[in-house]
Amino acid sequence: MTAGILLRDDFDGSALRRLARRSHNAGQTRRLLALAEIYGGGARSDAARIGGVGVQIVRDWVVRFNAKGPDGLLNGKAPGAPSILDDSQRQVLRQVVEDGPLPAIHGVVRWRLIDLARWLFEEFRLEISKQTLSRELRNMGFRKLSARPRHHAQDEEAAAAFKKTSPLWWRKSPRTRLAARR
């Protein structure tokens, strides 16, 4: 069996235990205590038992600890998939959304997600789903707005006349005066 990767020499077991006591991150504390076991002369399998993981995971912790110190043992956020749009494409999309569609050119009177996705494909040859495009637009500060539907034959004057109005004496609450107790 080959020897394990050596731990950096600027820490020792007692220093890692002190760091573990001060840490507010449970995962980092568990990893620090497992590495403190190795510094104390324990086997990597004992460190794996303390950390509740396998020996390969302990090896990964050692590599991260050697590279970044105790901060390398914190849980990081996964990078995720790279964005489909780059910054220049986002700027062009922002300008197109702010300017609005030209019916003669774009064939629509208002932008929908499907229309913007089609425009992105025609402009940049990018296939993007409606959900992803919605997320991109929200990240750029745009929100979906829709007008309240109104019937084309609605009569504004008839609607105003139909609204019920309360009598004046009903709207005002009566003044009540508390009598002073003697």
C-alpha cells in the first residue's frame, strides 16, 4: 500500500482541534477533527471513521486542506452549468426587450418568451428554453407584466354609473366623546 499524501506542516493536531471548537460550520468541524487524528499519528481509516466517510473522501479533504488551509474544508457552492448567454448577448437582449418589437420586422406586437427565444435563435443561433430565458430575464431585472383584460365594447360611463356609492353619513364614523369619570 502506498503512503498517504502528507499534510502541510504549518498546522498540528492541537491547532486543528482549536479551530474545530471555534468553527460554526458542522461539516468543517468534522473534517478538522478527522485531520487532527492524522496529525496525531492515527491511521487514515481512523480519520475516515471519525469523519463518517470513506478513506478516499479523507484523501480529498487532505488535498483541499493542503491547497487552501482550513477554509478549504468549508462546503462550497457547486458551480453549476455555464450560462447559455454571454454578456454581450445579454446586452443585446436587454436592448431588444427595452425597445420592444417592431411588428413589421419581428412579426409580433409584444414580446412573449417564445418570441424572444425564436429571436435569439435567429440572431445568435442559440436554442434556449422558455424557462431558462425567463430566469435570464428575471436576473436582468425584468418582470412579467400583463394588462388586465378589458372587453372591447366596455362602456366606461356605464361602469361608473353602476358603481354603488354609500350615503355620506355612512362613510363618516360618528364622533364619540368619552365622558370624564368623576
